Amino acid sequence: MGLRYAIIGCGRISPNHIAAAIENELEIVALCDIELENIKDKMSKFNLPPSTPQYTDYNELLAKEKPQLVAICTESGKHGQIALDCIEAGSHLIIEKPIALSLEETDAIIKKAKEKNIKVSACHQNRFNKSIQKIREAVEEERFGRLLHGTAHIRWNRGEEYYKQAPWRGTWEQDGGALMNQCLHNIDLLRWMMGGEIIEVVGMTDNLKHNFIEAEDLGMALIKFSNGSYGIVEGTTNIYPNNLEETLYLFGEKGTVKAGGKSVNLIEEWQFADKLDDPYEVKEKYQENPSNVYGFGHNPLYADVIDAIQNDRPPFVTAEDGRRALELVLAIYKSAAEGKSVKLPLEKCSSIDFKGRFDR
């Protein structure tokens, strides 16, 4: 068998993790959730042996089972503390997005992981999409020439039923709003593709029709990158009547690309001055058709993390990558709350800082 693996948090996203663990031949030594019903549901769904240990206390799991790799899939606000406890126990980590809800906790995770030589991967699985890998290759080969601007559009729908399933959703303490929860993957991709370093962010957020949650259901931002390019983020959960699209555009002096589909899993535009490849062939070869917005990225992300552990190298998606995505969302929140542009880098900021922002 492979590495000893445990999952903490058996809610909505956990099946993708468990499936990836099985596919990558990890030894599932324990499941943990504060609700035993959630564990039983996943045990049944994946036909796991009845003898598989079940825990409601993750500290007990860490002490007794000593897993080598842990996936943290709890509500977002608990990611930070659980991660620190797992690192202390010597477990490598895959942390569902966001890596945490505060920059201070994230920095503590990064520092502690380095001290103990623990691999931590932020679960930004869309980086492994065939479409995204192909676009990244074009960026790294400088086929765009100078990047001019890029945009991330997340036009989705989330109704009251979604939030009722898990009361932590939409709260400042445990989640944040549309930008932090639904839009973070595409925000991560935009920052990654456009060169990573940001000088300044101008943001606006609002809660237009979800008066049953604390945080935003609409977020817009303008971003100035240090390489002179610009970014636009548009994220919402207000689209009638259901999810419309998730798209990523990159515009350079010598290239234009659009990724779309349910989880940026299709290349819909591919134009380069160098004419190195046929746009039609690229669109055909690098398309995937996932059944949901989570895509197919968990499996290759798991494979990469396992290899990183075995060969003592950084994972493809690091904790620092997770921090960069978190920092951008918090910068948008901060700019929106203060009504002015925000300069990066940010050293301290947390979703909890914005508690009461849309109270009526």
C-alpha cells in the first residue's frame, strides 16, 4: 500500500479527495468528522472496510493513527488550526481552499511546515486541468509576448438551500462570501498566469440578494500587477437561474486565449502570432468534460503531492500559492470596506475583519 492517509472533514468536497486517494493507492487509515453520519455516508459511498477507524476528534486521530498524509476538508475557518496541529504531528497536508481565512494563520502554517520539512499543498486543483496546463505552457514559453491584461469571470448561482446544507457557509468567521468560496480557484489562476506579484487592488463587494448570509454575493476588482499588466475579477452567485460559466481570458501583444466551461476545462479561444499550432486541434486535444464544477484536478494533484513527499521536493501547488490567492481576496475585501485602493503585499488581514459589513 501507499502512504498512510486520513481525511478530516467528510462534507460536500470529500468524495473528490477520497476518490483521488483510492486512485493513487493510498492506505486510508481513518476518516474524521464531527458528524458520524457524514463518515458513514462516505464509508458506504466508497465501500470502505467497516473496520476503517472513524473519529470525531482529529487530535485523537493524529495521535493514534499517525497518518503520513492528511486532507483537510472542514469548514474554511478551521483549516488553519487543524493544519498547524497536523504539521506538529508530522503529517504532510493537502488543504482544501482557502488555505486559511487569515494571513497570520497562513504564515504560521508556512513557517512551521518549513521548520519540520512538511509538504503542504493548497488544493487549487484546476491548475491541473489539461486546458490550464496548456495555457500555462504558452505563458512560460512567452508566446503571448508582453501580457497586457487578464480577466476572471465566475458567473454562478447559489440559492438558500445551498447555505442551509451547512450553516457555516457565507459567514465571515468560517467562510467569507462568493469571492472566497466560489471564485477562489479562478482568482488563483488569474494571479498565477499574470505573473503573481501585485502592486495595487481596487475592489467593490455587495450583498444584493442573499440576505440570509453575512458576506458578499457579488465582488468586482481591478488589479495592477508589478509587470505592468492588469487584471479584472468579476465573481457572483446571483446568476439566474443556475451556473452560467467560469472563464479566464489572457490578452497579450501576440496572443489571445480564453478558457471556459464548468471549471475552465475547455479552451474556447486560441490565437497566437507565431502560428505554432492549429487552434482547432488545440481546442479538441485539451478539452475535458467534468460532471461538476470540481473538475478532474484532484487526482493529479494527489499524484503530485505523493511524489513530492517521496522525492522531498515542493509540490506543484504550494502553501505560498494558497497564500497568494487568499491575499488577493482579502485585498479586495479590504479595498471594498475602506472605499479606497489597497497596496500589496498585505502582512495581516482576516475575513473576520469584515464582520458586520453587510448587516441590515
